[in-house]
Amino acid sequence: MIPKGELTLLFDKSVDVSKIKFLPEVAAKLDVQIKGSFKAETGNTYTVCDTVKNITIVAKLLDLNNKPLDEAVLKGSEVRFVDENTKKTIALRYNPSSADFSASIPLNSKRITVSASAEYQGYFNY
């Protein structure tokens, strides 16, 4: 991976620039945390009291050095919470001061299975 900065490429022959394409590689991970008043946490299972009506999902898009992606990438990103039981999705809002995405999620059923997804610009090479 090439760090952010300037890069000079030299070719030994003339090159048709219309046939050259540079794609930024955005290798990142989606770090998701669930926050709320939990009675118990066991692995990826959280137990709440019957009186708890909402939890908060907080997600970060991190590079391979555990640093947030560039501001321009984050601003154009879409991070969503997915209720796997109903397939309902909720968009998480981007917070520039903390470089994360979050949303309050209502707990409407006795049991909920969740996931998160992210879409952002870049080229993926895994």
C-alpha cells in the first residue's frame, strides 16, 4: 500500500494515458459496537431489561492501521443497521467530530438479530 502523498511513475516508452486508470485501494474494516444498559453480555449476545426501549449502534470505518478512513471517504459513505429478522434497515448518521456513524435502534421485539453494512468508494483487492 502506498501512503498518502505524491507518486511519480516513469515509463520507458510513450504511454497512451487514455488506457491508464488509477484506482484507490480502500482496504478497511467495519468496527461495530452496541451501546446500552445491558444486564449481561456473552460474546455477541446482549441481554437487556424489559424496560429498555432503545440501544445505540456505533460504527467506525477503519484502515489497516486502525485509523479512520479519510474524511472525504467517510462523508460519502453509507453505513446501515440491518434487523436480520425483518430485513428493515436504518441509516447510521456520520459524526465528523468522532469520525463514526451512529443511530438509536428501537427494540420492538423480544429477540433481535442484527448486522451492519457499509458502502464507500474505493477499489477492493483481497
